[in-house]
Amino acid sequence: MTAHKTGTREEWHAARLELLEAEKALTRRSDELARWRQELPWVRIDKAYRFETDDGTASLADLFRGRSQLLIYHFMFGDGARLTDERRGCTGCSLVADHFDSVIPHLNGRDITLVCASIAPLQELQDYKRQMGWRFPWVSSLGSDFNYDFGVAFTEEQRRNGADYNFRHVDEPGPQKEGMSAFALQDGAVHHTYSTYARGVEALMGTYQFLDLAPRGRNEDGLEFAQAWWRRHDEYDSE
């Protein structure tokens, strides 16, 4: 017998209608936040960042690939959850990245380019990409201030003395953190339009949306920490 509360179809229907009103209110609020996000002032970027790509060295403007909008996921590499000598990509960032390949054609069709950027040699990123069976563009920002300037990597001094992450001071930040930054290209100039960090990247994780619809939801109670269940997509069966 289930330990969960049970009821009649009529009771379920009444409760569902009440929940529906709350869901609709949340959707409307989400629409308002999206408009608010798009109204943020743009900040022109004059610093000359350089990246190593599959096609050679590129500027930030080059990463747009002829489109006017760019999303860059700051992928933790060589730092993060469940690393091994063979697999240096963060498991959490890998879960996020599993959602990219299928959405990219739709983003491209809406004048948006999506890439990942990591502080690691390009060859290591390419090797891990092949292991995971991914196709999305992944660039190396090694040797550039890019990840540091956009709040997802921290110098030794910052790690000792503290730094801002997710727009709040952190006393002891790790070497890297996750995030997503958005950019616009207009009249030849690149502008930073938005960044999100920490749980903000959950919006990129369709897996969580499915879990939230399931009877037991994310089912993270009792875990040592909420993300303890994360695995790379080919590691679940191995356990």
C-alpha cells in the first residue's frame, strides 16, 4: 500500500485545478522575468579575447559564426564533480551539455549560436567531446582572461581572499564554477547582455523538467547533497 495520500478522482481534479492556477501564475511571472532580462542594459566589450577552436584561433566576435546572438556555457574542465584521469569534464556540466546538441538547430534558426568555453587545452576538450558523443562547438579559453572576467574562474589570490560568484561574495571560491553568458553583436561591436550562475543553469537542464513531472520529483531527500545522483550519461548502468 502506498504511503502517499490517496483520494477519489473528484478530489484529484479539484486539487489539480487549484495547482493549475498556481502554475499559470508562475508561467506569467516567468514571462515577465524574460522581458525584464531582455531589457537589461548592454555592456560593450572592448577587450580582445582569443579562443582556440576546431578551425583555429578566434575572437569573441568570430564565435557568433555570422549570427547576431551568442550563448556561451562556461564548462568546468579539470575541476568539478566526479573527475577521473580519463574523464576531466565536470559531471554536472556534462549533464547540462547533454541537452545542447538537439537544441542547437532550433537556436541557429533563431539567429543564436551556442558554444561551450573551458580553461583547458583544445585537444583535451576534443577528446572528452568524442568520449561523450557530443557535436556542439567547444572552444578553449586557456590563456585568456575570459572565464575570469565573467566570474566563473578565480585566481590564486581570489581563492585566498575571496571573490564574487553569482553576484555575491564567496570567502573561498573554488578554481572554477559553472555559468552561462549571453552576448549580442551589433554594428561590429560585441556586447555582454546577461549571465547566470549556480542554480540559474538549471533552466538549461531539461532532465530536471522531466523529473519535476514525475511522481517522486527529483527524489533527492536523504542524499548527502542534492547532486549526489548525477552521473555521466553512460555511467548509470555501470552502477
